[in-house]
Amino acid sequence: MAIFLVLQAQSSLFEVGLFLNSQSISTHREDKKYSSRTLIPAIDSLLKQNNLSLNDVAALGVNQGPGPFTSLRIALTTANGLSFATGIPLIGHNSLEALLMESSNEQWPATIALLNAFNNDLYYGFFTSTGLEIGCNKSEIVFTMLKERFENVPLRFLGNGTTLYKNKILAIFKNVYIPDPLLEECSLQQLACMTYASYEAKKGLEKILLPHYLKDIAYATHL
């Protein structure tokens, strides 16, 4: 049995939670505009409310993005600082992978995760036979690539980028499914499950984490 502290920056919220293995103990959510000054006090309060300290935490799970850059910096700076001060190992997670894993459904041969990258850009991710492919590009380029890669394949779309471009997706792709309700971002619970799995397997334990911020260059890669 192990205690995990898990945090993530979403498009509008910051979330932090305490988990026993993958079972939720307590969570805290707040508007991201207050996070730079309240995140550390919120973590401290969460621990104290449950009669715990950082010494009780086995690992810190963090959403590394891709996502809003400022929010990612705040989350990762906080996590890196806590790890540096206490020696708690860090376990980072890709938000696109987490979203796809949380919504896994074998009935659909291809599922595309889209996250809003702002300025008409999209982060995208999907699983292939060789692993997770992720990237960032202009929405028009992303949709052209997807149409070429998945011609005549039924597609399921997820993520807040799907909400933003729903009408365009329905116009471009013939055989497409958009769930209702739509999971727009991965949940804190999903990150906790992935943190626990990585910790048990002794994989991905780090001393410092950097953001998965794909907008520096437009590219695609496999993880």
C-alpha cells in the first residue's frame, strides 16, 4: 500500500489529489488563475486534513501535457521543487496518452485525441501498431493528415479540440463518432491509476520532469 500525490493542470482548472494506491482519499480543485499562489498551500492543506506529510508520499504523479504552457510550467515547477526538497520520485504522464487510455474502446479501430493548442493549432495523438504517435500542427494540416492516414476507417474523436472543431470534423470525415458526453481531458483518477502502475513496475521514476510542449516545432513522434 502506498500514498501518491497526483496533480495536473487542465485548461481551466488545477487539480491535486491524494490516493492510496489508485483509490482516491481526497482531492482539491481550483481555477487555474489562482494556482501560482495557492497550489503549494492547497497541497499542504490536503496533507494536513488527512494527517499526512510529504514523508508519507511514495511518489508524485504529474500531467506533463501537452496543454496550456503557463499552467504546465506552474504544475511542473511545483512538482520538481517538491521532489528536489524531499527526494520524492516523480512520475510524469502524457495527457494525450492518458486521455486515450481512459477512453479505450476495442469497438473502434481508431480513436483520435485532440487538444486545443490555441491559435488554430491542435495537439493530436493516436495509437498505432508501434505505439503512441503525437504531434502538433495547424488544424487544417492535422485534419488533412488524419484523412490520408485513416481513409475509409471509422474514427472516434475525443478531447477539447474535438469540441472546438466539431462542425469541421463532421464535415470532413464520413464515418465519424463523437461521444456524448465527450471526455475533453483526462481525469485525475486516470493519472492516479497510471502513477500506481508505473510505481509498481518501477518504471518512469524521475528526479525532474519537463513539459510535453509540442508547439516549439510542428512534428510527429512515437512514444
